[in-house]
Amino acid sequence: MLSWFSFILLGIATFRLTHLLVFDEITSFIRAPFHEIKEEVLDDGRVEEVISIKGEGLRRFIGELLSCHWCTGVWCACFLYFGFMYIPSIFIPLIVILAVAGVASFIEVVLLRIID
């Protein structure tokens, strides 16, 4: 059974890993084989990125997965949880680093909202 601390740590680490895979620019090379990104100009002049999923079968499945933070979050949670349970010497440092980065992201967003 997980302690509350481990549960919260895994939750924050899952959030950060999911965000890293689905949204962050640094991992766009992972999404590139599965996504085509097009820019569309809206009526008010703003530019919006639209994702099209490439391919069929497994390629399309992975593309769909990497475009949905809910879906990717489930798999990230499984990956981190089973790593935590079965290979803790590798996964605990990874989970702590991701959790600290997740908390830092949250603080950054809150501070930006306060400043604006």
C-alpha cells in the first residue's frame, strides 16, 4: 500500500511527465512522427495550432495517445507506479525530480497570474 506522501508524489510526477510528453516543446521530436501541426488564422486575427494525427493502426493510436493528456496520463501513471514498486532505485529519483518540477510549474503559473 502507498503512503499518502508517495501517492501525492506520484500524482505530481505523473502530471509533470504527462505535460512533458503532450505539451512541452522539448519533446516535440517524440510527437513529430505522429502529429502534423498546422496553423490556422482565426477571424479575430489570432493564430491557432491545429493537430492532425498521421497514419493508421499503431501509428495513429500513438498519435491519438500523445494528443490527449487524459490518455497519456493513465499510461504515465502506470509507468511511474510500476517503476516505483519494482525498480525503486531508478524510479524514486525520477519521480522526485518530476514532482519537484511539477510543483515548480504550478508555482510559476500562480505567480504569473498574480503578477498579471
